[in-house]
Amino acid sequence: MDQGTIEALVRLAWLAGAVGFVIGLIRMNSPATARNGNLLSAGGMALAIAATAIFVAQHGASTTAWLIIAVGIAIGGGLGLYAARTVKMTAMPQLVSLFNAVGGGAAALIAIDDYIRLAGEASAIPLRVSVPTVLDIVIGSITFTGSLIASSKLQGLISGKPIVVPGGRLVTIALAAIAAAGSVYLFLGNVSLPVMFVILAAALVFGVTMVLPIGGADMPVVISLLNSFTGTAVAMAGFVIDNPVLIIAGALVGASGAILTNLMADAMNRSVLNIIAGGFGGGEGTVAAVGGAGGSVREVSADDAAIQLAYAQHVIVVPGYGLAVAQAQHQVRELAELLESRGVDVKYAIHPVAGRMPGHMNVLLAEANVPYPQLKEMEEINPEFERADVALVVGANDVTNPAARRPGTPVSGMPILDVDHAKSIVVIKRSMGRGYAGIDNELYTDPKTGMLFADAKEGLASLISAVKAV
Amino acid sequence: MSAELADLLSALTIFVLAILCGFAVISKVPATLHTPLMSGANSIHGIVLVGSMLIAATATDPLSQVVSLIAVAFATMNVVGGYVVTDRMLQMFRRKPAARRPAEAAADPAPDQPAGPSGA
């Protein structure tokens, strides 16, 4: 085969890869076809990469070049495979963020490499080259450091609380201004390596100062947004090296990521802008506004709670963030099975944002072998709370707060689970500490509610042994 | 119209159509699938590996070689890790309640135990 034919075949393989991505994403919209969709997408990726290897061979790459590619793939592939296979399901969000960081980093590096090369050769760089190059560097760098910070926050390497430095917002704005001014200078046709590096540095620091003031519970939306950014950076890299498959895949992820970010923010009843503006919860002022909830708290022992559960007909379990943090998904499944063996009907009420990110709780419970049909989404389960003898809340807070139905509180308008409609309520929680919204939960002072103060894992373990003893 | 401008315009055409396509493919996704879908989209931008391989192929000076090595390693980590982790998540959704337990309990170590050899 001559060179032209091979190149045509390579381009067709890239196109086939892109088709795989699109159909894969469509199939991931529904649980039944999702896994198949992901495999299809992976197949498209493998095809595109194999075609690229043929393309590189066709252009007579040096031994050094092959060595770089082989070593790079071995290191990156090994690390990626190891991390993906060994990560605990509870640590999933920060790993996705880490993978997003390296993707954005790779996109930025392509543009940096290209710019260094061009700056050595040309005295003027046309707009159609400088615009995507600079955009790739800026967006890719912001994603790189921003995702690393998001990942560290979720991993607990740095505080998950919003970190607000006095004047921090001014620094962020100043960095944006520096990057913008540098970009305009380069767009005007000037060629300058130092200016490129100043833009790079400003964008890297911007990523840090952008994510630091955002609270840990908002990280899922931030990660999704940064994911969309990476897609855009990759599309820009496609313009830089004139490669259609990068443009297609990058634009696809950029756009679908933006939609997904909005869906996630909607599920949390927040706007994306509001989240980026940061500082929600944990701040002063939000707490005092509510007050009035007062009321006394009734504490229950594990034995009392176990008797309630064991003699109930319908029990609804409400798992939340605390369960995810304590990794108590196996204990909750064990308790549910124990109750079922006594003839109790057990269901799980899953709030859209239960766990550490949307859909995370489903993954955790699925991992613990909870039968999928027992997991009920909010709209489906809410009418059933009236018939539930006991609602068992494990480490969920704001998503159960009846105050959300009234205007004027930080959680107002947030969709909640109607836990307070149950005949009685048992809450396993470590302390009366406030949730992410920073307000008291009126559910805890409800006369129907008994509080079992314990870590989710210990509390469930004591319930399990108490139910066994009944 | 110069050939370069024509190239740019066709690249721009692809870009805009792909964006519209991206908007269209995410429809009414149940919240259940938000995390896997985000992770799946995350793997797709690992396509940057293609670009990283292409710059590695033409890298001649040491700086360029180092930059492209890091780019290839980063991008491969994105691709491999992204797809594997997404598959791990989705595999759990598919489990039929009837066919679980004994066989799997042996194959799949509980996460709170130290990772056994099968976990690596």
C-alpha cells in the first residue's frame, strides 16, 4: 500500500473512533446499556490509538521517538491501571479528578511544545495558530491545577472547607487579567516565549485560587466543570496540531460535560455560577438566620432502636454522606438482610446527591451487593414514607431537613426526602454537628425522632448485634 | 480563499458540529448515572494521547522529548485509568441480585479489608 492509502485508512480509523465515542455516550444514558456503551467507547479509543501508531511508523519515526512513546505508555498505563483497579469505591470522585488533571496537563503540554517550536522558527505567528495555542495552554493549565486541588480536597490532603484568604478574590481577578493581557499581546502577532510562560504560570495559579474557596461538597460539580474544560482544551490541541479526532472528541466532551455539570448543579438546587463564586456554608451569618428550631433532642439506645426495627413492617433506609465517609455500606446491607430475614420490608431512599457525588450512593450500595430494585429514587420513595414504620437515617443531614420546604433558609427549595412523614425515625449520626448548609436539622428535634449517636459503621454494627439479640 | 483558511474553516465546522452533538447526546440522564457518565466522558478526552504520540514522533531536541514523554504518560493514564474505573462502576450496576454472593465474595475482596492479590 502506498503512503496516501495508508494515511486515508488512518483518518478513517480516527473517524470510526469518534463514532464509537458518540454512540458510547448515547448508550451511557441508560443503566441497561451503560457498560456496553463504555466498552464501545474504549474500543473506539483503542482503534484511534492503533491507527496513530501506524501513522507514526509511516512517517518514519526515530528509535528515540518510539522509546518515548513506549516508555510514556508503560508508565502512564501502569499507573492508571493500578490506581483504577485498587481504588476504593468511596475514593472514586478524587480519582476521576486526578485522571482529569493529567488529561488537561497533556493537552496543555502539546500547545506548550508547539509554541516553543514555533517561537524558534517563526518571527510572526498568525492568529489562527496563536488563538488555539494560547487557549489550550490557559484552559489546560487551569484544569490541571484546579483538578489536583479538587482531588486533594476530597482525599482530605487539604481541608474540604472553603479556604478563603483575605483578598484572595482580588488575586484571582489579577491573575485572570495577567493571562488575558498576555494573550492579547500574543494575538497581536508578537512572538515571545517569556510572555507565554507568564500566561502559563498565571493560569496554573488561577486554577488553585479558583478551586480553594469552594467547599468539598460542591467538588462533584467542580470536577464535572473541569472535565468539560479539559474537553475544550483537547479540542484546542486538535486545532494546534491540526488533528480532527482531537477536535471531535474534545468538543464532544466539552459540550456534554457542560450539560452534565448543569444537571448535577440542578440536582443540588444550585447554580454553577453560585458554586464557583464559592464560600457557601461554613461561613458566618448563614447560621443565625434560622434559629427558632430549638426543641429537645431524644436519644435512643441501640437496643431500643433495634426493637423498633425488628418489629416494623416497612423500613426505609436513608443513606447519606456520613455512610460514604465511614464506608459503612456493607454494614447497612447486613442489617437490611437481617431485617428481611425477619419478614421486614426494606427499601433504600436515594437522594440524587447522596454520597460524595451524584449517583455515588448507588455505586456504593451496588458494591455492597444491595439488590438494585431495592434502591428507590427520591420521587419514587417520597410518597412511601407515610407508610414506613421506621425511617433509618444513616449519616444524611441536609437532604432530610424539613426546613427546605419553607422559604428563607439556606436549604430552601432544595429537593428533600420526606423522612419526617414516617411513623418514627431513627437517626445514626456522630453528633449534633451541622451539615454542609451550616444549619440545624429540624428533623432531629422532631418528637418522632430518636438519635443514635455513633459513627455510621459502629452504630450499624451495634444495631446488627442488637437485632440479632431480639 | 487560501488552502490554510479552507483547512481552518473545515476544522471549525467539525468543532461546531461536535459541540452540538455533545449537547444532544446528554439527554435526561437519571442522577444514578451522573458519576459514571462523568467518568466516561473523562476517559474520552484521553484522546489527547493521539496528539501526544504525534508530537513525540517529531520531537528532536531534549526539551521537546521530555515534554512529549510527560504528555504521553499523562494521556495514557487518563485513557487507561478512565475506562477501567468507569467499567468497574458500571459492572456493579449490572449485577443481578440472584447471581451474586458466594462466587463473588471470594473474587471481590471487601473494600475495608486490605487489598488482596486479586485486587491488584
